Amino acid sequence: MASRKTSPNRDSRDKYSILLPTYNERENLPLIVWLLVKYFGESGYNYEIIVIDDGSPDGTLEVAEQLQKIYGEDKILLRPRATKLGLGTAYIHGIKHATGNFIIIMDADLSHHPKFIPEFIEKQKEGDYDLVSGTRYQGNGGVYGWDLRRKLISRGANFLTQVLLRPGASDLTGSFRLYKRAVLESLVERCVSKGYVFQMEMIIRARQLSYTIGEVPISFVDRVYGESKLGGNEIVSFVKGLITLFATT
């Protein structure tokens, strides 16, 4: 894992927009926002956090409004939608309101720790990568808090995608990434998948377009609060999506 530099090469023109799609994340949102503010504050990079709530019935938006009062409207932007419309459209919605030239996508459920973001940024600058992806399957990366069933599903899904699609990246189904804004806009326009397959298709399309991909090992920790959104329907959709990508790419 790349070590954090004491004096990273910061370009004052660079700004990082963090997109946080949320659905029933009332308990997790305050902590993930606090951690983002903490690590961006320590690293000195310019940033904004865009919360895209899809009509959460648990009061997530109300919590977000309180966080905006605490940290300021310049740092916390609220761009809610009336109902749950999917991850891909959430990114499109967030990009429209982002002012950064780099976009970071991550889960709001504390599975992705913001402490890795400075390493993402340093990695991107080292190779001028078009996107940097967090990987659970290289270096010091790993998964914590999953039972054997989920680990087998994740490993099996990643193995199948590697064999069938040869993506040029070690972790296709992860959703902790940093993109150049123009690159993310280009990829989102081309992706047709939904759910968990969406993240996989993003990497496949990036390879097709010859975008460069850097990787940073991360620790993925299962959510502490709330319920996992991975179920039987998602697994079936993943298999269908994998077959579709294999047939069309």
C-alpha cells in the first residue's frame, strides 16, 4: 500500500467532489461525513460532499440537513430525489451538481474508509491515471465482517469476471473509486447496467476506451448499521449482467 507523503503535490486548481448516494443511511451518514471532513482537512485538498438521497423513509435527508448546518453549504451539498432510482442515475444526478474536476464515488455505509482517499489522490497523480480503483484483492487489501457465504460469492464473482472479461483490474465489483470528471461522464453515458453489475461495466468500458486504471489496496468492512442490500435478486441480476457483458464486449 502506498505510504502517505508528508508534502503531497497539491494543485490548488484541483477539487474533489465526493458523491454519496444514500438510502436508509441515517445512522451511518454522520460518521462517514465526519471522517471525510477529517481526512480532507488533514490532507489539505479542496473538496465537496454531495449527498444524493433517494427518498429514504428513515429520515436520512433530515440528518443530512443537520450535517449541512454543521459543516456549511459549501462543503455539504444536498441533491435529493423523490424515490429510489438506481446507482447509475444517482451518479449522473450528482455529476450535474459537482464542481470538482475529480469525482470520488464510495458507499455511505462505512464499508469504505475515507482514510484511503489521500492514497487514491497520490496514486492518480503519480501516473496521471484516468481512474483509480480500490481493490480488496491485491497487496494489503481485504474484506472484514463477511461470513463465508458472502466471501465465496464475492471471490467467485470476481474470478468469473476475470476469466470471461479480462478487465485489466483486480477488483471489478468494488465501488470505491476516483475518476477524472470527464472520464466518469464518458463512462456513465455508455453504461447500461444496473445494480452491482454497473460498477463492473464501468471498468470494462474503461478498458474498451483505453483509459488508464490505477489501483490502491483497501480494507472493506461490512456495514455496522442497517441491512445489506445484497440478496438473491442482486445475485441473479449479476449473473445475467455478466453474460450480457461477455456477449457484447
